[in-house]
Amino acid sequence: MKLIDLTGQRFGKLLVLERVKNRGKEPYWLCQCDCGNKKEIAGCSLRSGLTTSCGCFAKEMRRKATTKHGLSHTRLDNIYYGMKARCLNPNEPAYKDYGGRGITICQEWLNDRTKFFEWALNNGFKENLTIDRINNNGNYEPSNCRWVDIKTQSRNRRSNHLINFDGEIKTITDWAETYKMPYSRLKKRLDSGWSLNKALTAFKMKNQYV
């Protein structure tokens, strides 16, 4: 098949300068973008319209989308980058409990933060809430994340001690609240070897739990 000379032709923001070496059987062309960058691009990508810039156009569209949401440098933006740090940065103190355990971020959010913003705004994000993984061993992805207050999130930590009593499973905090008993007293009793039944129903003396 005769090679079609693309030199001098324009494709979107790209002006073809000259042909460069083939990669496999596909000829590549050195192009200059309107932004000033030069990039080698496959001829088929140019002719099909798949590539119309050096990549600056896509970056600009993402920037505009973020600006449209008005979420750059906001708390939600900080939450997004905090999530990435915990999962991807070994130097992050919390990495051992996230990335170090294999916790990842779905590709949709990882590749485009505006997708994360859209999910957050459509799924209950408020300034006083934090992102929480429903399954503590699961990843950051739409089906496993929700927005909760600090109290709810603290109860979803994998370090929490869940106790089955009378057919119900709750954390120590929840049992203390159910029986209107100070958490510290209940925790002390359980640590001393008391059964939960005895700890919860023991006689209250002088308005103090023993």
C-alpha cells in the first residue's frame, strides 16, 4: 500500500512536520501542537481523528470541568488527594493500613478526579462528613464508599471489638450507649474478665458503675 504523505497537513490542533521511524508496521509523524509541544503520533490516529492535540486539549477540558465544579483547593479536593496518598504513597504514615494492605482506588476515580467529585456530590457529601469504606477490607470505589460522620466511621474501623450478645452484634461503644452506661466503665469491666451480660446488668451503686 502506498504511503500517504501527511507532511504539512493539519489535524485539529496538530500540524504534521515530518515522517519519523515506523513503530512496527505503522508510520509515525512528528507533529507540532498549537500549544507549542511536539509529539510523534501514529498516522492512523491522525487520519481517524482519534488524536487532535498533544494531550493539552484533554488536560484543559479536565481543568475546566474541575473549575466548573468549583472544587479545586477545597476540602473535597483534599479528601481526594488524601485518599490517593494513603493508597499510593509508601511515605504516607497511614499507607501501612491502606496501600500496604492492598487497598486500592478504582481506575475511574484514579484517572479522573472529576469523576470522584461527581460521585461525591451526587451521593451525600457534606462538609462535616468523611469518606468511609463500607467493607473495611474493600477498595475505594462507588459501590464500597459512603459519606458518614466521624462517629460512624470510628465504629467501622477494623480494630473495633465486635461483641455478640443476646443475638445482636455491636461494638463496645454501641453496647454502652444502648444501656446508657459510660464506655470507660464497660471497657474496664470487660478487660477485667467480666462477661458482657454481667457487665451490663450489674447493680448500680451510689450512681457510679463499679
